Amino acid sequence: MKKLLSLLMAAMLLPLALQALDLPSNQMILGHYTTDDLNTNGWGKAFLKDLVLPIATDLTADELAMFQGSKIVAFRVGLAEEAPVTRVFVMPLDANGKPTNEVIEWPCNVSSQGWNMIELDTPYEINLPDGYGLRIGFDYEQIGKDAKPISAVKIGTTYPTYHYRSGNWINYGVNTMGNLSLQCIAENDNFPQYVLRATGLTCKTQVKIGDELPLSFQVYNLGAVPVAPGALTFDIAVDGAVVKTISNPEPITTARLTVKDAIDTDGLTAGEHTLTVTTVSLNGEPIEEPIVLTTTFKTFEYGFSRQMHLVEQFTSTWCTFCPQGTANIQELTQMRDDVAWVAVHEDMGNVDPFSSAQNDSITSFEGIDGFPEGTFDRTIGIQGNSAVYAVLTNLPASTMSTFLDYVADGPSWATVNVNSTFDAATREAAITIDGELVPNFDEMMGEGCKLTVYLTEDGLVAPQTSGGNNYVHNNVLRQALVSIKGVDINHTSETTYKNEFTYTIPSNWNADNMHIVAFIGRPLRAGAIRDIYVTNTNMRKLGEYDEPTIVVGDVDGNGKVNIDDVTELINCLISDIEPANPAGADCYPDGRINIDDVTELINILLNAN
């Protein structure tokens, strides 16, 4: 008996599927779901006894697309329990989803458990501007505070249900229960078969010339008839020139179909390009109003490997959980030797001895909202985060390392060499940052990118909440040279740069424990969280010197060795001028540049092939 009762109770909790509504060919159901499912168990909040309550849900512009030009001739109100329903209504919504002042209503008198059909004496014509929605609803009377007559069913995407009280529409707060059981009957002698939508064109943002560029986009059909496979064609164009025509591989229905493809990049010049996908024809007929999707990507001939990764830790001596964040980054540095760790200290209720106005500005520009948090090459996306930072407390070193590998998978557009000397008597540090740039550096990085130089110090002892009174603080940011936003890169040629700095180290800083962290990236600025990424970083102890990288045979200094270098070297010898890259031109290493270097360069190229 108990088992039977349990089965009966379980059955009561399931939505009730009634016999499908039999509509004439010129009528269709308009609603969040179009089946006859009904929740007869009830849901929702209990309100005051005998309260007449307007309740509604919003039909989106997409849901209304195929019904433009149709007439709403009836409403269907599904009730889980008997309750008087005294009015149905519609309210147009503007493109921002806000109700307009227009309310069209029809009195009615239904109350039965199940679906109640309410035929309208004056149909409502759906002729809404692009992007407009429609709020549909009804008034019902709450008989007793424990009554739960409102039905909701979990089918498809769940949309909010609203009730109207005290002059405001309020989200019912029970969206997880499903969609309100409210439908309209729309009538049209010629419902559109196809109402196409396309969105979400994405592609790899950077691709080496000669490699394939993968792309994807989504397409769906809000019309009455699915688009057959191969019936819809798209032109794929680069910079306005069509490079490929494709079609839909599967039927296109109201569900979004992701279309994936790839195009060749052979023959493209290095730099930014525009990718366009355009709907061309449907069932062999040209589309009168094509849908056009556009995005951009960059091509490059070559890039550099990433030397190190900038990891900024935002911390405070007053932060309870910061020692755990420190431990996680410490483990990361034990896993890999390419981490340039900078600890940016902030006040947190009380004064942190290592905080500064520069630190405040860095924290603000990077959108940091708590401690401990960290950024990784100032790149969006770690742990799927839409911000540039991630919370460090429960962030394993393995996750950080995986993200850094992801960043390193793309090319860098510059190298960073760090060279410095320190005069202990004057305490003056002389710092030189130089390196190579790809030929179209400004285009790849965007104009306005900066070189930033940090000075950090290890071995600072100060109390740390939850860490003890003699906690050792390492990698502490002491000073950003010139500006936290960096300085302009000083080009010494199209593909090289060199910036020089001097700084007097304060007497209370231990120069033996100091490092220089230099990086090239987009500048810090307000509202630019998604555009401050770092392309390359390097770190050296104060007083260390980086020997410049010499590519033997690279006469013109572009990072490559080819026949152009032979031509350049011969021209230099004939014209008696110094090559752009003398160190690379000395192919036969004897400290002189002459015909022997031409011969050796030709041998280098022949052996390379």
C-alpha cells in the first residue's frame, strides 16, 4: 500500500501532458513552449487571501520574429488548481526590455484546472519595431493564502515570471520551476517559412601566414520550416574578397547550429585583416537582405618565444589568506623557471609597510577587488574568468602553469633583454632594456604599447596576518621606473629598440636582493581591462647583464636569414656602409665585414636547405 501511495505521489509531481491542441493550418501557438504540458502540482508563493494578482512573462524579439504581421486571436491559460482568471493582456516592450505605456486587455471569466481557452473579441496585431518584445499575462484571484494555482513547466529555455504589486513588476523569483503556462494563439494566412538569424562569428585572433585560420559562427531559423542541409550558403571573405563558399552541414531549426570551417592564409600580408561571413542564397534563391557577420584577425610572418611570464600578486600584510596565495605562487616557481613574480602590496584597513601610491594605481587600473588576487601576463580568461585577475587562495599551481602554457602558445612580438650596473658608492643603477621587434610591431601590438620596468626586493621581514611577526616578504614591488603605465618604446631601427634608465636606490633598500622586471604590453588605462595584455617579460638581478642574442647571417636585423641578407650585405660592401645588424653580418667571425662574410652567408643558406 505504501509503495502504491509513493507511486501516486510521484505521479502528481510530474507535468500533465494533455492531448495536443488541434489547430487549423493558419494558426500556431506562440509562447515559451508550445506543448500541452501542465504542472498540476502547483508552484509559487502564497499571497494574501482574496488578492487579485496580475502575473506575466515576456516574449522575446526572437520568439516573435515569425509572428510579425500575425494576429493574436486567443489566449491559453494553464492552471494547476481552480482559480478565477478575470483578465488577459499584452504590453509591448521596448528594445531594452522595458514596458511601454501601452496596455491592451480583454476581460474574461475562466477558472478551471487545466488549459483555459480565451478567445479575443478584438484580435491583437503583432506589428512591433525591431528588437521589441511583448509582455503577456493574466489576472487571477488568490483564494486563500495556501492556494498555488500557477503552473510552470521546464521545457526549453526558462524565462522569468513577473507579478505586479505596489506599482511595480517584480520577478516572481521561482524561475527554476519552469516557464509560466501561458500561450497565445496566433493567426496568419502565410506564416514565414524561414526567419534566419546568424551570430557569434569567432576565429583565431592571430595566425601565422600559411597556416589555416579556423572559424565558427551560429545560425538558427525562427520560421515554421527547418532549413534542409546544404540549402543555405555563406560567402567567407577576407578584406572584402570572397575566399570560400560553404553551406549548412545540418538542418537549421530554432536551436542554434554551430558551423565550423577554416580558410587558408597563404598570400596574405602580415597585419590585421577583416573576416566576413555573409548569407548568400536559400534553396538556390538569392537572399534579398543578407546577414553579415564581421570580425578581425592578425597574420604574422614570425614571432618570438616567450622569455618569461609576468605574474602580479596583489597582497597585503593585513590579509588573512594571502600567505596561502603566496604559497601557491611559490609552488608555481618551483614547477617552472620562467615566472617573473611581482608582489604588489596594498593597505587593508591598516597601513602595509610596502604599499605605495604607485601600487594603489596599479591595483585600480587592473580592477582588483580583493586579496589575494593575481594576474598572469595581464591576460583574460584564467579559470574562465572574464576579468584580468583570479583569486589565488584556492588556485592550484598546476592551473596557473596550464594557463601560462596557453599564453605561451601564441607568439610574442618583441624580445626583452635586461642589462644593468650598480654603483655601490653612489647607489646609482644604470639600466638598459633592449631587444628585437617584429617588422609590423605597431600593427600587431596596436599603437601606444609601452615598456614597463619594475624594481622588486626580496627578504623583507614584517608581520603578516596568519603568517607570524617575522614573515619574509619576497618579490615586493618597490618602484616602477618613470611610470606604472610604462614608457614609449625607443626604436633604434624598424625591428630593434633600446631604452635606458637611471635610478638612485634608497639607502634602506638592499641592492643585493633586488631584481629588475621589464615587460612590453598594452598600457594601463581606465576602462581597458581587456586590452592590457603583456607580450613578453624578462627578469634579472640588479647588476646582471644579458648578452644580446646574435642571429648569424641576419644582416638586416629582422630576425630571419634569407637571400635578402645576401643582397643587403653586398650592397653594404659596395656602398661602404655599416649593416643594420653588424653582429649578424659578421658571418665569418673575425671582427671584420668583407667578402668572406658573403661567402660564409651563402654557405649558411645552402646548408640550411
